[in-house]
Amino acid sequence: MTTRIISTREKEIVLGTILGDSHIAMLKTGARLEMMHGHSQKDYIFWKYSELSSFISSRPYKLEMTDKRSGRKSVEWKFNTKVYSFFTELRQQFYPKGKKIIPKNISNLLKSPLSLAVWFMDDGGRRNDCYGLFLNTLAFSKIEHELLQKCLRKNFSLDSRLHWIQDGYRIYIPSASVQRFCEIVYPYIIPSMQYKLSYNPVTTSFVRLDRARDRQKQGRQL
């Protein structure tokens, strides 16, 4: 187990990715952080690696995977950290019974714009028919979503909605709150992930909407 002191910035990045796509695995000697992203997000996972390299023994590696049902092939990039006490503490908070949950004290944890930005880079996206943004949080219960909404309102003055899509809820940032959201996270969004934002605080411009493409997409889903 590594004994290095974890910095505030590293803590904020870890928290953001735990809310998103990363997983904390419990081993015999403690917990480690595991993360994997698709080939299109290769720059992003290498950014994470550079930020957390003190806790990682090897560079991200490529996995070629085949979906057993569809036969579709994909390329993923993955790395694991070393076992570390901070990850063990987070494991106890976010996986008290083995399944990831949102702890009741999330408002005391999710305070940093950097954490919010990493969470969005992991799980966020934008619509094509309006300027609204969303966070794919389908794995959490409605009560857990309400905890996250209260946290966003309290710590970032952000209004949000809950949208039900197929298998669960996801957090929706309405158009009226998008400019504020983007102004908060933009300084921390790496260039290859800025396509997810619908407003650019530097150019003070919104993205061009593609309503026709969105209608076609919705039609295919019906």
C-alpha cells in the first residue's frame, strides 16, 4: 500500500470520477481505483493518468473487446491505481454494501468545480434540440438523485431536473442554467472533451443546434 499524501487536486479528481465512470475495487490489503474509457476518449484517460500518476504503477493499456451478443468489436483503455488508504475510505462511503451509492453527506464532499467538471467529462453530454445538458446517473435511486440535486443547488447554485429515460433517472441541466454550469466547469474541461458543452464562456457563444438530427435520433429510438 502506497503511503504518499494525496493532494487536494488529486482528491477532487478522484471524487469526480467516482461519481462518474470509475470503480473502487476492494482487494485483500485495501482498495484501488479502476477506470476504463473508450478509444475516442483516449486523451481523457491519459489526462487522468498524468494527474494521478503517483498512485499508478503502469501506463493505461489497450483492450480489444467483442460484445458476445452483437459481435461488435471495440477498443478500450484502462488503468488501475495502487492500493491506497484514501481509496479505502471512499470505498466505505460509496460502496457500503458492495454497490455504488450516493452518500447522504454528498454536499460535504462535492464542493469543487474540478470535481464537477470531471464528473461531467465522465458522465455528461448535451442535447441537440436545445442547450440543455445532462449527467447519466441511471444507476442511482430517485432519493440519491434528490441528494445530488440538493448538492448542486447548495454548492454551485445550479437548478436541475430529473428526467426518466428507459431504465432510470438522469440529472438534466435546463437551458436556463447552462451558461452558469459551463462557466463553472469550463476552466477544467480538457480540449478533447469540450464538445460536450453547449456554451463557451471564452467566446460567449452557444453551440449551433441540430434539431433535425435530434428528431431523427428520437425517431430511431421509438
